[in-house]
Amino acid sequence: MSKFVSIAIDGPAGAGKSTMARACAKELGYLYVDTGAIYRTVGYYMRLMGVGPKDKDGIARLIDEVNIDIRYEDGVQHMILNGTDVTGEIRTPEMSKYASGVSAQKCVRDFLLDMQRAFARKHNVVMDGRDIGTVVLPKAQVKIFLTASPEERAKRRFEELTEKGEKASYEKVLQDMKQRDKQDSERTIAPLKQAADAVLLDTSDDTVKQSVDAILAIVRRKLG
Ligand code: DC
């Protein structure tokens, strides 16, 4: 049994996983690991090299060229791809689609599995993603499946994009989100699904503070 505690937070796009997981990690003094950012970084490299998100052979050919480093600056996770900080570049709607596409490939998931597990071997972590409780950290002491209605999730994502000054349409955000959830849930390897021992938390009607408090209450109950 590891001497470190792992908290796994999974769920569909826009459920607020990053916001909640980051806040909980801060409160608990744990390391926050955003695994979606790692898939986004792989997607970004494939896009840079002109390889499509569903090009199985192309991705398999290039995956060994991907060198990912994760650095923390003031508690913020920075993604370093082959020596370059791409933290900002991976946060676009196009990269969301790319990440979802490449993440369905077995070679990509195999490539990233140990990198994610290594964090939990060395730190207390709050890790968020799609398969953390089911595949990456099946022995996590706390597992939460965070969700909200598609409309509420699209509204949050739309507001986030608008705040960043990006032109977006709510309808398009909703459509892209549903498409991505379908792709992430229906893929063969490590699909998005609630672990049997995860606590389901629907945040549709909650503020960020209420959701964070609810997660912390679950954590305290589980850890005793
Ligand atoms: O959490 P996010 O939106 O940044 O994730 C981007 C994509 O990466 C998501 O659509 C599916 C994939 N992903 C995954 O397959 N497994 C994870 N643990 C995290 C993300």
C-alpha cells in the first residue's frame, strides 16, 4: 500500500473538474494533476506535425518523439513539450477535439499511463481526467465522478471562452461537447465511465464553493 493518498476525479468535459480539483488540492496541500492537459499536449504535437487526430499509424510513428515535462509554477501546472512551454496553446476548442481523438489510441494511453502513476507514487495527489478511478489509479482512496447537465456544462465552457475574449457560440460549444463526450465514452480503451466505487456528484445547481465543499466533505468522510 502506498504511503501517499490519491483522490481521483473523473467526469465529462466542462463538469468543473479542473476548478474543483485544483481548489481541493490547494485546501488539502496535495499536488493537483490535470491529465487532460497531458493528452492535449500529445494532440498539440500531432497537429504540429500535420498528423490527424484519428491517424492511427501516424500517431504510432510519432509518439516516441513526444517528450513531456510537467512543471509547477506557483501551483500552476505547466506543460513542456520537447522543451517548449505549450500551456496556453493547448487550451483551444481545436485542441479539445485533437486531445479527444488521440486519447482513443492505445499507443498514446500506454505511453502516458506510467507518467500519471509516477505522480501518485511520489505525492499525495488530486488527479482529474476520464479514467483515473477506473484505470490509472484503481486503488485511489477517494473516487469522485463529477457531472452536470450538458446544457449547464456548455454554458460554463461558453462563459469561459467568452471571458478569454474568444468568439464562441453557445450552440456550437454544446454540440462540440456532446460529440466529445460521446467519443470519450464510446472508445474501446479506458472509456469515460464512473468507477463502481466512485461517489457521483452532480454540480448542475451548485456554485463552485458548494461543489468544492461537497468534495472535501466526501474526502474527509473517506479518509476519516
Ligand atoms: O479534461 P480535458 O477536457 O482537458 O481532456 C481533453 C481530452 O483528453 C478529453 O476529451 C479526453 C482525453 N482524456 C482522456 O482520455 N483521459 C484522461 N484521463 C484525461 C483526458
